[in-house]
Amino acid sequence: AAAQIGVTGLGVMGRNLARNFARHGYPTALHNRTTARTDAIMAEFGHEGTFVPSHTAQEFVASLERPRRLVIMVNAGAATDAVIEEFAPLLEPGDMIIDGGNAHFADTRRREAALRESGLHFVGMGVSGGEEGALNGPSIMPGGSAESYAALGPMLETISAKVDGVPCATHVGPDGAGHFVKMVHNGIEYADMQLIAEAYDLLRYAGGYSPAQIADIFRTWNSGRLDSYLIEITAEVLAHTDAKTGRPFVDVVADAAEQKGTGRWTVQIALDLGTPVSGIAEAVFARSLSGHGDLRAAARDLAGPSREAVADPDSFADKVEQALYASKIVSYAQGWNMIAAGSEEYGWDIDLGQMAVIWRGGCIIRAKFLDRIRSAYESNPQLPTLLADPDFAAEVTAAQNAWRDVVATAVGSGIPVPGFSAALAYYDALRADRLPAALIQGLRDFFGAHTYRRTDADGSYHTLWAEDRSEVSR
Ligand code: 6PG
């Protein structure tokens, strides 16, 4: 039997992706290192479509029509290299290996270059949407050659989520472009979740609301401009009661956030690219801080203000909505600038508006808001920052007083809001006439003769600080 696509690595994501292909009428080959899993999937889901199960790598490869499309869904890192080493020798020029894991884009670039030598296409494919998305329609971000997309893209567009009939899948760009944008997607996901968590904390401890009431507030927000998957599930989680204790679920979960690494990578790479993604960085650091039980225990008795509820909780909740929305615009602006910087650095030529199109549905950060980003880039493909889009600028302008009030209330009540305040600081820094960076330049020149530029003349200058303090041109 000739399968049109094959999936090896049948964990939950791999299995669901395979079922998604089969349910859309593509005969799908299945392979897993532990063959019992392949058999179990056949027994449980075999009726859903045409599956071609195999127990060996050779059988699996032989069951695929040419050019072969072989999707690997294993853990990022060494496991991915091991699977590539196992299968690459069995393939022929023109065949495609598609990595649907959360690989680091630098690994993807390395693998793509190596496999290209033997005439194979390597497609680093970002997939978002969790288990449910993989089965019913994820957002898909494939990189790799245009030739591989021609052979693979239509299938990906078929199984992806759709918004207004438009698939949430597109060719992002060559080699590691797909995994790069998936990484930034996850960084934005971290920032979104941090902002949501701060909004919850403020509503609870400055607004005086209970988790169940906050769930209702999020439900209301979800019917407005914040309409998104993460806001929707925030209401679900906050409304949930722990069966064992009868207490709000959020009160019995240990307050130490974990991470698998894509948010951290985003910040590491942003530092290399020189792109200020302060919202994402604060989100990664906030998770890391939450896990430092030792530091937190050592600091528990330090002084702070008493947490008093605000006088008008309803109007405060409205301001928190504005602060959350404005901060969200900032973190998306930062994320998009990072995609632009990566595209520039690696010559990927990524269509920035298209990233908003394919994130409107299927992925974890899916939101109504993404369509606004799409139209911002449609109006101006050269937009230097989302904050310069007239519509977003008007919204941030309208929100900025409330945003400042909320950050001030947080500071006054001793509630940490690193996401809200970093976003506000970014906003104020960008719009500043003059930044104190001038003083930093002066200090650098003083202690290290690092030179500075002047506002009124070209060239580099140095002041002879230890001598007569006259200025020389350098
Ligand atoms: C997605 C998610 C997913 C990610 C989880 C967990 O787009 O479907 O981003 O890829 O693995 O969100 O990430 P952390 O464990 O790092 O929070």
C-alpha cells in the first residue's frame, strides 16, 4: 500500500497528527519505536481512515509513495538526531523529513544543511495547538525549501485550523524559519500568560474579588477585544473547584511555574539579535523566580505595604482590562520585531502579516486580536512597530492613563507586575524625546574612552576626562 504521508513517533502529538491526516483522506503510514503503541493505535483508531502500520523502519519507508513525506514527532534534541540518522540512509533524493517537534531553529538549520547534501529536504515544522489542535486543526509553521512546500503544503493546509476559510498554515521561509517563528510564538505565549496572571493577581488582591468572580470578569473580557483562547481557559481554570478540599483550584496548585525551554530560547536569541523583548524576558524570569523557593523563603519577612482593596473594584477591573490590552499590544509588537530581526539576519524574507494570519486559529495564542495585526501589516508591510499602526496607537493612547493607574496601584500595594510595568516602560522609552542613554555614553567614555556621538555633528568623540576635559575627535 502506498501512504501519502507517514508519522514516526506516536506519542499524543504524533498520534493525533497522524489521525488528522487520515481523517482528511490521506493514507497515513504509522511507525513507532515500541511497536505495541502502533498496534494499540490501529486497534483504537484504525477505523478513522486509511492507516498503513509498520513495525520496522524499512517497512515504514517502503510504505510511502515518492517523494516520501516522513514526519518525525519525537522529543527535540538528541532523539530527533537519532531518528534522522536512522531514516536518512533509507531515503532517496527528493524525499522529505519533516520535524514537527519544538526544535531549536539552529538545530533545524544544521540538519537542513546536512540533509541537503544528500538531496533530501528537511522541513522544520512548528506545530501549535496542543493535543486537541494536532487532532482537529493546529496552526502549522513549516520552514524548508519552496520545493518541499509545493509537495507538502497542500496537505498541511488541509489539516490545519481555518479562520474565515483561510488555512492556518503557510510556508514561513527557508531552513529554520518555521521553528524560529514557533519559538517566538511560544515566547509571546509566555508573555500573554504572565500578563493574564498579573491581571488575576491584581483583581484578587487589589480588587478584592474571589477566583470565581474573576472567572466571570475574564468571561466578560472574552466577549470583547481580548477574545482569545488563553482568556477563555483562564475563566475555566479560575472557576474550577478542587474536589479534594472544596477550595478554588488555583489556591491548591503550587505557585512555581515550570517551562520546557522555548520561552528561554526566545530571550536568548533576542539578546543575540539585539531585539528588546522585555515582556517575554520578564515572563521567563517571573517563572524562574516563582520556582526559587529558597530565595522566596529567605525574603518572606521583608516589609511591604498592606494590601487594601481599592475603593471602586468595578472601575479598577475596567482599568486592569485596559492595562492588559495595552501590555499585550506591546508584547506582540516586540515579538513581531523579533521575527523581523530574525528574518533579516538569516535572509528568510518572512511575510510578517502572514504570521498573524496563521496564528488567528489553531494555536495557543489564537485570538481575535491577531486579525488586527494582519490588517496592520496589510496597510503597511514596512510597519516599524505595531505601536505605530494608527489603530493600535489610538487604542494604546486611550488606555495609557488606566495602564499607569494600574501599575501605580500595584506598586502601592506591593503586588509584583513585571509584565505590565516592563510593557509600560517600553512604551514610555520608545516615545521619549531624550533617553538617559546619553549619560551612559558619557560614563563609558569617562572610564573606558569608549567614545560617543554628538547630536550636533557627525563622527565619534572622546573627552580627555583625566586631562583638561577638552574634546577630541576619534
Ligand atoms: C503550543 C505550545 C507547546 C508548548 C507548551 C508548553 O504552541 O502548542 O506552545 O508547543 O510545548 O505550551 O510550553 P512550556 O512547558 O515551556 O510552558
